[in-house]
Amino acid sequence: MPALSNLDIPALLGRLPLFSSMLPEEIERIARGTRELRVAKGDILFHKGDPCLGFHLLLSGQIKLAFTSSQGNEKVVEIITAGQSFGEAIMFMDTPYIVFAQALSDAQMLHISKTALYEELDNDPKLARKMLASMAMRLHQAMHDMEANSLHSGKERIMSYLLREVPPHEAGARSGTVSLTTTKGVIASRLNLTQEHFSRILHELVTDGLIVVNGRNIDIPDLEKMRRALG
């Protein structure tokens, strides 16, 4: 879907942590290779096998990265939220996308071209270090998720997910509320569970007194009790 508004792309890039240390003229050069994209809920941003010509910075909405198995089952690899970037590693590897990207909600983002970025990386070692740090954090999270999926039970995975999703301002409080911003099926796939198994575990957590489900909100009456249950 084409952009519906004219963003001040240099100003927007300058507010992002990735580009915060760059000079205005450097940001202006990257901005010339950047375009705004808007997609509607359900739209496919790119397919597996498409060429990667840059990377994306999500401004609003949610994007899922996923692949489909030979049996036709979908596996969600990551859920991208506002402020996150995606596609850098594939861009640097100079290979086609290995997943597809689909909007979980109406979304707005920036696409930064590989050509514009490479030119600035040649001139700015700090930018290269920031991008390496960002990709290292993503790799660390992927390894953590792999460990959790391999060694933790489904119940432990869901409790860990809920505790991670508690808003920062509630993390130190006695109780907290997690708002499910996407479907249970997508979250279940992200946690390597079927939707049916995910729902059964939520029911178990309700029975155990660890959560209260109110529509798309999950209340955790006692955060410390859940942390102890998780071990």
C-alpha cells in the first residue's frame, strides 16, 4: 500500500537510537534511500524467496515473521513491534528472505535501502557497531527462545512469556496486566505450541489462581507467586 502521508524522514531517522549519533548530513543521505510504507492488517510485506534490498524499521503496528512447513503448518519466528527493525542479517548475507512477513495489524514503517546504508557504513564505524549490537541482541534472544522451547514445558513457556509482557511500570508492583495484542494462535506458534495446547494451559493457570482472563487482557494477581511457580 503506498504511503498516505508525507513524513519528515530525516527527523524521524534522527530520533531512532540506531542513527542518533549521526550528523544531519549523514542522516539526510540515508533518508534519500528511505521510503515510507503502510500496510493493512493481513497484507504480505514480502514472501520467502523474495530478494532483500534493504531493511525495515517499524513505526507502528505489528509484523509477524514466519514460515510454512512442508506439511502446511505455520511457524511464527518473531513478532515485530513498533521501534524494532528487521531484515538486517539477511541484507548483509545478500540472500533472499528465508521467512515471509505479514501485518498483524495496520502498520507503518520505513524501508532503508541497502545501497544507501552501505555507503554510510563505509564512513561511520559507530553505525556498524550499533547494527552489530542490534543483531547480536536478536541472536541472543533467538538462542534463549530455542533453549526455552527445548528444555521448558509449555506451561513454563507461557508463564515466562506473560512475565516478559508485563508493562515495565508494573514490573515492580504486586500485580500486573498483559494485553494480548495479537491472536492466541500467533502467540502459541511463537511459543512452539498448538493453539489448543495454549488454551488448555491458560485454563490450568486460571485454575491454579495464577491468572484471570478478561477478554484480551490477562491479569496476574500476584507476580511474585508466578515467578516462584516458574522457578
